Amino acid sequence: MMEFEEFFINNQLMKLIRETVLSIFPEAQERISYGMPAWFNGKTVLIYAQPQKHHLGIYPRPNFIENHLEVLKQQYECSKGTIKVPYGIEHGELRKLVSDVINWNLTHFT
């Protein structure tokens, strides 16, 4: 299994996710959960993220996707628990998506 820091080596999008999470919620605890990097507020997960072969997987809480599906599916392929982010995403767009997930989870699950 990969160590937490290994997910960020040579991966600008993962570094951007980490920077965004910690800029919004500096107290977030970082750890591997379900084999992927995750950020927590205590025992509550705020977001998971993991590079996949053809996309970057963002794994918010399923309620986030349910509540934002109409907007999300205009830009991303989504399943119940996954937002598939294309590797060519603009950094500002990824930062906004991660910010939306973190802020929503902080207001609904803390």
C-alpha cells in the first residue's frame, strides 16, 4: 500500500487538492482510508481523492453528489459516490470543486 505522501509526488492535481483542503480547513487530519488519501474533521471524512488511469477520482460524501447532481453532471461523469475529473481540468475549476465539497461537508456533517 502506498504511503500518504507518495500520492503527491509528481502529481500537480493531487497537490492542488491538498493545498485547497488545507487552505479552507487547516485542522484537517490527513490519512489513508480505503486505500486512498482522505481528509477528516475528527472521525468525519471531508473528501477522498485518488488518481485513476483515465481520470482523477474525487469521492465526496454521497449526499454531496445527490444534492449537486444537476450541476455536476454538466461537467463531470458522476456515479453515486464518485466525481470523475478529467486530467486536463483547469486548476481554478478543480479548486472550486474541492472548495464546494469541503465547505458543504463542513456545514452538513460537523
